[in-house]
Amino acid sequence: MRTDVTLSPLEAARKLAPRIRSSADEIDAARELPRPLFEALADAGMFHLAVPRAVGGVEIDFPTYVQVIEELGKADASTGWVINQGAIYGTYAARMPQDVAHSIWIDPPRAVVANTPAPTAQAVVVPGGYRVTGRQGFSTGCRHASWVAAHAQVIEHGQIRLENGQPEMRYLFVPVREAQLLDTWHTRGMRGTGTHHFAVNDVFVPAERTVLSATAPLLNDGPLYKIPRTLAFASGDAAVALGMSRSCLEAFFDLAGSKTPRAVQGLLRDQSMTQVAVGHAEAALRSGRAFLMEAVSDIWAEATSTGAVTLERRAALRLATTHGIRLAAQIIESIYSASGATAAYDGNLIQRHFQDIHVITQHLQGRLAHYELVGRHWLGLPIDEARL
């Protein structure tokens, strides 16, 4: 059940942060959130931040949402990532009938939907709904989910069903007990996200428990749902990256004030190279965060005032999110290098964040190609607008 309902989401995140931080080793080792921590996050409404109020969710404003994810990312990168994936996927509740959305996200109160990005499954049309089969990848947090959202192309009469000349793609909500969770997330970083694969085999899903994945019309027109989902995901991902950079830098301050490097006189903080590295890192972190928050605030103001967002605002946010992730990687790499052998050991926060950020940079939202995409847009060249 929801607890601390008098706290704002940002206050709740800050209150949970020490508990998350103290659980970081367990999260990493188990490759998932410990059940008590998951329940505390769920009870604080973290997974329902972007679900419409009309359905029973929080429907948070976008700038505050990004700050919430940043606070969680400071405490533990995997936890911030899990919340961002679950929360932003919840925007699909704005594209479904309220009673259906309520039964998926709100009842029971700790319900979470784990999704998958690519429509690699097949949903065969049958009376009353679909039978879905497929092996699906990258389902963050699926071990504590109530539902998995199978992503499928629709098959009717043995043929791919078309929508406006393109293959019809749908998310189909399957109770997790009717899916097989596959132990596939064996990585060096972001281990605690539990981003495993799952499989479904000829599972019946009623038609009302499905939603078009790309073209479903909005049934709730709040400004949060006017922001493209890919950019909402990206904003949270960048907030996690920048949040963990801040924690990494603070950990380095402590190390630099206590470590005397081998074959060097004086503390690590007394070395000119250390001082330069810290100056560059602080400037990069503050500038990256400022750019992200500016782009987030601008697109939110536009969505709130006009009920739509322009390509210009979308391009700026795409650039800010990609640049935030890439700056975070540079910051953490510089701190790791300056820390010496101390940062090479398991259990060291700087070591963990070094591994974590190099998983995040491999994600779609951190692709270097986004610089080219936005550059082409601002140079007046044709682009794939679906990427913005």
C-alpha cells in the first residue's frame, strides 16, 4: 500500500536514498532489487510517477520527475534505472481505458509492468483477443514485475496485419506467472537492474489488455503525455548518469583527502593533476546537468502552454540527454584514473560506477549518432523525426 503520501515524490526519494545506498552491494550481487526495498519504492509511488492521476497514479510534472530519478541515481544507479524504466512505461496508461489501466498498474497497489523494446513476438488474432508467442529481450526489473508487456507484430489470417501500410505492433500485457523469466542479464555493470529476457508461449491476451505500441491515441491529454516517450526515457537515463557522477565525485573527495599515493609525497588532493581533474569534472558535471534541466524545463513549459512540443524542443532534449550521459562517462573515467589502484577493487563505489556508466553508454539513449541526428536537424537536413 502507498505510504508517506504526505511527502512529495522528491522528498520521498531523498528519504529512501540512505536505504538504497546501504543496499547497493546486495542489489549488485543479487542482480535485482531486494524485495523489501522494492516494496518500499513501490509503496512510495515511485513506479507510478507517470501514471495518470485519473487512473490512480501520481502524474508528476516532468522537471520534478527528472530530479527524482537523479536523487535515486545518486544513491544507486541500478535502482534509478529500474524506477525510470517502470515509471515511464507507465505513460501507456494514458492510452488505455481508465478501468483497464487501473487493473494493470494500480490494483494491486505494488503492480509494476516490465516491458521490452523490440516487437520480436507474434500475436495471432483469435476470437476475443490474441495468442502471443516469442522470446523478448531487455526487460528491466522483470523479476519483481506483476506483468510483462510482450511486444509483438499482429498476425491475422497468416499474414502480418498492416496499419496505414506498416506492420501493426502492439504491447500485450501478460501476467508474469504466465511468462518464463530467463536468466540472461550477466554483465559487469548495472547488474542490479535485472534486465533479463522473458518468453511467452501461446498465451491468450484479451484485446482490451493490449495497446498499439507506436500509434495509440492519447485518452488523457495531460502535458506529461505530449513528451515523446523515448525522450522521457532518455531524460531519466541521463539523470541517473549525472546523479552517479555526483556520488562518484564525492567519493573521490573523501579518497583524495586520505590517500597518499605510492612514491608520491603528500596526499592525493595535494597533487596538481588531481586538482585539475577535479576542476574539469566539476565543470563538466554542472554544465551537463544545467543543459539537461534547461531542456527538460523548456519542453515541459511548451507542453504545458501549447499542448504540443516542437521539433526544436525535442532536438534540444535529445542532445542534452545524450551529452549528459557522455559527460558522465568522461567524469567517471577521469575520477577512476585519478584514484589509482584503490578504484580497481570490488566493493569500491568508484569501481562500480566505472562499470555502470560503461553499460549506460552502450544503451540506445547514449548513442553517439544522436549528435549527428541533432546536427543534421539544425543544419536543415532531413532526419528521422521518430528518433526525437
